[in-house]
Amino acid sequence: MNDDWRAFAEEVIGRAKKAGATYADVRIHPEDRFEEVGVEDGNVVNVGSGVSSGFGCRVLYSGAWGFYATDQLDKAEIPRVVDRAIANARVNAVTRKYPVELLPIRDDERGREYIYASPYKIDPFSIPVDEKVKLLLAADKAMTEAGQRIFRRDSGVESMRFRKILLTTDDVFADQTFTRVGANVSAMAQRDPLDPDKQTCSHPSHFPSVMQKGWEAILDFDLVGNAGRIAAEADMFLDAPETPSGIRDIILMPEPNNLHSTHETVHGFEGDRVDDKEWSLAGGSVLSLVLGEIGEFKFGSEAVNIIADSLTDGGVGTFACDDEGVPAKKTVLVEHGIWKSLLVSRESAVGLNKKIGRPYFTEASGAMRAAGYSAFPLIRMNNISMLPGDMPYEEMLDRVPVGTIRFGNNKSWSIDPYRRDFQFGSEAGWEKVRRNGQAVWEPRRNPIYRGDNIKQFFRNCVTPADKNSAMLLGVGNCGKGSPTQTMATGHCTPPTWFKNIKVDSARAK
């Protein structure tokens, strides 16, 4: 903790109070640092790094929000930043339909101090760029040697560290430093340049997977060891039969299950979307249509349990408190299939309670985060998990019926503006078939599945596998807001069995 930064923050808050703000917070970023390295087809195509710093002030004045930020970390900037935030609030107050109200924080949360730093074993910024390049070139070579018809090879690693200092008019102070890393490798195969069918396989996911850890997470990904595997699989899938069309049982492996069950779907559990206050990037939420049934609505089968937990070890959504001073916590979103809660801010909790007609939300979820000092905090997913069941994964493979399709890493998604009707496609598929009296899994290409999140898909969940097969990964490019903010969100699911799902090939005629 730097006492000078605390004094800086106190001066910002003091000026905001004196100007008449009924609530204010300031976020100071002394230094945001990033580094990324990329290799494509044996060539180093990206070595980038950068630093930034600044501070932003958010005020509630005359019943409206105002915000302003600067990249100049200078006390001389404080009057201008606060005054501009107040001026912006005055403008917003003219056009607002109703005054902003905030749910009070608990008495035991006022005046709290939070100090947090991401735990890691190996500082990613201590690894020389040359060593990172060598790692990616070795992965590229492994893909070249393993796949006969690979025509595109990509690999990359990234590191980020930022320190965020928060002070609010509730006397909540936080000094948090976050370190995260990300990486992936991918291989694309094609029979010949005129064939439109291309097969891509990736590891650990289709886009770079991010973790709130150090370089040890990159080593755990084993990029070189998996590069050869994915190249061989991409080549193999060129000759695999197309995925059959029909109603089948399916198994979603952790990576596609993370994206569907705990990312794209849980955007619809964000309180501002349910309150019809947020429609950016794929719209609102079907849950707004059944808001009065919260606490009773049957969202899924009894096997479905979904939580938001900003205390998850290694998750990129882990922190001590959010950007409005609410402490990290676990929120149960779905319990034994029943819709229980939402991700709510202090503001959205008040609005939703009015719509529900009773004080259903008694505290905020601790889910308000901004993409940086220059961004306004939004309700964001932290670490979203589908809790595991009791069935070992190997037993699941044995028990699912012949004809079941197993879906690997996601590569495409489409979802309607209410997060209800969807179609997801995977890089790899496998069908359970019987050969010579034995059940085996055979590759199928271009697999897709589609359905209805509310009336069918989650209600058709048979069971997640047990905790031994669950996988925690992070999405580093989750977008929301206008202008768009990019945020990292954590997701953890095991392989999960669903029954009676519509499957097809993306290239079905």
C-alpha cells in the first residue's frame, strides 16, 4: 500500500463531497502493464508491450451519474477531473427519468480496507521475451511435424499486471494488484486450397485462455506437448464423417460447457440486462419476462447448480472487493434447477426490487468491474461455475447411449437477444457407436447443437461429471457496454451430459 496514493484518493473524494456528490468513488491505476508474443506459421508476428496509468472519478449528483478520467496522475488534475464528473452528472440529471438510488452497503462493510495481490509462483514478467518466442516456435514446429495437411498454425502468450486503488464515500479502501497470463495454440487443416471445408483444433481453448496466476500456468498448459496432438486431430477430422442430424444425447466437454452454460447464458443473469438497462452485445435477458417468479422458476433439472464466486483460486474474476467497494462473495444463481439470484449492483438491486414488488435483493453481488481507470464500472461476471455431480467422467462415457455426440472446443456461437434460443458449434465431435460388440467413440466433423435455454436445454441436463474432471479456464475478451469494455471472466465446469438435444453438421445440405 502506498500512503501517497491513499492521500491522493482522499483528496478526490473530499472534493467530490464538497461539490455536493451524494456518493463518489475514485479508482487509481498507478501502472497497468502488458506483454504479448505471437507466432504464425513459423514467423514471429507480434512482440508487444506497454504501460499505462491514470485515474477516474465517478459521482452521484442530483440523482444522476457523472464520470470523468485522465491519464495524468497528477494532483493538479484532481479539480478538473472531479468538476468534469459533476458537470456530466448535471447534464445526465436533465434527461434522467428517475433518480438513481443505491442499496446501502452493510454497516460492517463501511470503512473496511482490502489489500489483495494475485498469488503466483513464477513472475511472468521475469521470463525473457526470447524464452517465450522459443516456446512458441517449438509449439509451431510440433504442429508442422504432426499434421500432414496443416496450412495455418498460430500460437501466443500474454501477460498482464495492473494495480487498482479504490476509495469510496463509504470509506471503503482497497489496494489490489492483479497478475494474469494467457495462451493458446491452434492448427487449421485443409485438403486443398479450393476446398471450403477447414478443420481447426486448439488448446486449451479456441481463444487464449487466461488465468490469474504466474508463468506456471503457461507451463501447466503444456503448449508444445499439446501442439502436436491438435495438429494431428485437425488433420484427422478432414477425413471424418459429418456429424449426423437428429435428436441425440450429448456430452459437452468443459471448454464448450464453460462458454455455453457459464458464459453466454449467464450474461442473461446480469441484473442490468434483466432490468432492461443494458442491451449491448447480444441484448437483454429472457429472465426479465419471468422476474416475478425468481426464487421459484424452474430453470433446469435438479442436476443444474450454477454459482458466481469471486473467491475462486486462480480465477480471473477473483478479487477482494469490486469497483464499488462490495466485498468478494459467492452468489448462488441456480440451485437444483431453481433460479435463485442474479448478479446485481447496488443500483440494479433497487430497481429490480421495485419491479419484483418486494425486497428480494438485500445486498449487491460484488460484481461491478471496469475495464480500466478510464471506464465506468458495469455488472460483470466474476468466476461462474456449474457445480460438479457425483458421476466419474469415465462412467459417464460408459453410461451414455450409443449415438451420443461428444463436443470438443467451441468455435462458433449464436444466441438470440434474450439469451434463449441458441446454436453452438465445436471444432471436434465424437459419436459413440458399437463396433464388433464394443462401444467406441469415432470422430465426427463440423458438429453443432441448438435449442432453447429456458424450456429445454438446461431442463434436459442429466448430470455433470464429478469434480475430478472439472476445468477452470478464463475468457479474456468478454465484451459489454457502449463504448465496449473488454473484461476477463473465469469459468469452471465438468463434462456434462444432456439428453434429447438437436444436433447437426454445420455443413449439412
